[in-house]
Amino acid sequence: MPDTLTITDNRTGKTYEIPIIYGTYPKYGAAIPAMKLREIKVSDDDFGMLSYDPAFGNTASCKSAVGFIDGERGILRYRGYTIEELAAKSTYLEVAYLILHGELPTDSQLEEWTWNITNHTMVHENVKKFMDGYHHDAHPMGILVSTIAALSTFYPDSRNVTDPEERSRSIYRMIAKMPTISAFAYRHSVGLPYVYPYNKLSYCGNFLNMLFKMTEVRYEPDPVLEKVLDVLFILHADHEQNCSANAMRSVGSSLPDPYCSTAAAAAALYGPLHGGANEMVLRMLREIGSKDKVGEYVKRAKAGEFRLMGFGHRVYKNYDPRAKILKEMAPKVFEVTGKNPLLDIALELEKIALEDDYFVKRNLYPNVDFYSGIIYQAMGFPVSMFPVLFAIPRTAGWLAQWQEMLVDEEQRIARPRQVYTGYDTREYVPMEKRG
Ligand code: ACO
């Protein structure tokens, strides 16, 4: 069987043979090089055929070896390892190494990696001053996005993105400083003094310390909550070519420093249809208010009044495997924190929606944001911090996507085409003749 596609242009009767490209799995990775379509022309001066694909619903913008999703079967893997196994056996820093380097680290590699991340957790005092300038009730995600971009001005050498060593330094800094900036953003928004990193604690332990330390001499993170946060970070580390990863690659393709690209990715994540959804889930559950009101709420969603937040996914047409892990983990959290009363509403909502024809027909299942918000809230995080908690771990994924794009010889500055539907040339109309 030849690995080609034959296209006949019925306008001209000409036939074109186009090669098929495969990834690891022929079933998921078969694609045609879109540039080949340009050969399809009606006449010599014709520009050639484009493919039209609003919102990239069926376009592979890159070859990638970082993450793999089988949306039909509800599978997510980083570098070949299943999310279930990584969540059960690994740590976030190890997973970040895996995502960025392609392999699990050896003992000494992990030690060096952890040392490097741990020793970049401080931010310049001027970053603190910069953050002080925000209004007292500024949304922490807004503070995070702009402060990440501001880091660009503190590390001008990071512009040298073709230098692997410079890239490594930026990667350490970024993964290390995200929790610090995020915690400062939170403390700022509640009017508490900033807490500096304490590097004897784990990545997540230190983050909890910077968030929640009050007057005690040493903050001791609860080991269960520290572990739960680490698992949440593992689950959010990468998700292949989603809206924010695409922003990272697209902005990064014009070769700015990685702080600017990461700020763009974090901005993309902020929207309610992406990483902002966990915040919206909580607001939705609060609005529903009690279990008995769920049926009525679902009816309104079906009537198109609004969408059920935390339901549906562009890729998963099955239960999101991350949501499954979180649902199972939730009771462990509640043993420490006490039960979140919103859980009962969430479980009822899931039950009703999964039995309903509207949701079944459209393959709408809970996504990762459905349960993460309930857990975060029980752990004491304010709702506005939820997208921030998504951005911290996703930084590893963004940076892996960015680095992969930079070394990929097939990549150039990202520049989509358009199908122009506007006017043909018109003559300028003087003001007095405009109706
Ligand atoms: N509630 C009700 N109906 C929905 C929902 C929902 N949450 N999601 C999709 N639908 C319906 C649509 O109305 C549409 O119905 P129609 O065919 O009758 O018009 C159908 O399902 C398909 O929806 P699309 O918008 O075409 O699906 P798309 O793949 O573009 O959207 C998205 C995916 C944005 C995630 C969508 O499901 C949504 O808005 N969900 C709620 C927001 C959310 O939870 N986002 C988090 C995503 S996960 C993440 O980013 C980490």
C-alpha cells in the first residue's frame, strides 16, 4: 500500500500525489504536508491551494515527542510514561526533568537538577518592588503574567535563545521562580508580607511555606497536602499542543527571550475556556448552591444558556484521566482539611450529566478542572489562585515545547495564512461623500 494520498482537482482534472507523514502511531499521526497543497493550481499565476482550519481543529503544527494524548481512550503520557504511573511513583521535579530532557533522571542528575532549581528560587528585590505597585485587589494571575514578562528585563542575556547553556539557565530560573512570584502575588492580593523561599523544603513544601507562613519561626507543611500538591503539579505539567503551548511556540518562534514567551503562554492559560476553567467551576458550584438545584442547572446548560464549566474537552472524548486521579485523591485531602461541601454538588452534577443524553451524545466528560478546584479550595487556596496553580507546573511543559520548537529545523516563525473575504480594491471616499 503506497503511503501517499491522491487528490484530483475537479476544476482542472489534474491529479496530485501527496506523501503521508506518520508519527509513532500511524493511527494517530498520519498527516499530509500542507505546503504540498500549494502545487494544486488552476493556472500558473494561481497562489495555490491552502487548507482552511479555524482554531487548528485538524492541523498538526509540529512534530513533538513530549506528550501524547489518546482522547478517545482517555490516555495521557509524558515521554511514554502514563500519567497514572507518574502520579503514583514520581515527583514533580523528576517529571519536569523527564519532560524537558526526554528521560527520567539518574540519582546524580536529579540531585543536580533539584539543586539548580532550588538555588534559583529567590527573585531580585526590584521584582518585589515591581509587584508592590499593583492595586491591593489585583487578580494574582494578572500579577503573575506581567511579572513573568518583567523578568525579561532582569535577565537580558536570556535573549540569546540559540545558546543551549543560556536556555538551561532560563529554564532553572523559570521553574524555580514561578512558585515565588505566585506566592508573592497571593500575599500581595491579601495584604500579607512576602515570605522568602526556604530552600530546605521540597518544591511544593516551600511553595506552601511562601503562601501560608504566618508568625511561626519555621513553617512545617502538612506532608499529605504537600504530596497532594506535588501530584496536582505532575498532572498539570504538560498537555501537548493546547492553547497555551501553542502560544508559547508561536510567540517563541519570533525568538524573544523565554520570559516573554512564557508570559504569553500564561496569558493564554488565563482564559475561562482553558486554565481559568477551574476558577469558573468553583463559582458555578457556589452558584448552584445545593444538590437539589443541580437538575435545574443542567437543564439551563442544555438549553444553551451557558456551558457546564469543567466539562468537555477538545481532545478527550472520554473521562479525562487526570480528573479520575483527582476524584480518587479528593477524600485523602478531606481527611486533613475537612470535607468541602461543594463536593456533593460536584458529584451530583457529574452523575446527572453523565447519564444525560445531551452530554453522552457530545462525549462531554469532566475534565481536570472539575475536581482540581474543589481540592484547591479545601487546601485553603482562594479561587483566584486556581489558574496560578495551573501555570506553575505547566511551565515545565511550556519550556519543553519551546525548546523542542527552537531546535526543530522544520520550524520557522509561526505565520498562518488566511482566506481573504474582504473588499477588492476600492477608491478612497472623501468625507463629504460618505453616507
Ligand atoms: N457544557 C455544555 N455544552 C458543551 C460544553 C459544556 N461544558 N462543552 C461543549 N459543549 C457542547 C457545545 O455547545 C457543542 O454543542 P453543539 O454541537 O450542539 O453546538 C458541542 O458540545 C461541542 O462543543 P465545542 O465548543 O465544539 O467543543 P470544543 O472542542 O470547541 O470546546 C471546550 C472544548 C472549550 C473545553 C468546551 O468543552 C468548553 O467550553 N468547556 C467548558 C470550559 C472548560 O471546562 N474548559 C477547560 C478545558 S480543560 C483545560 O483547558 C485544562
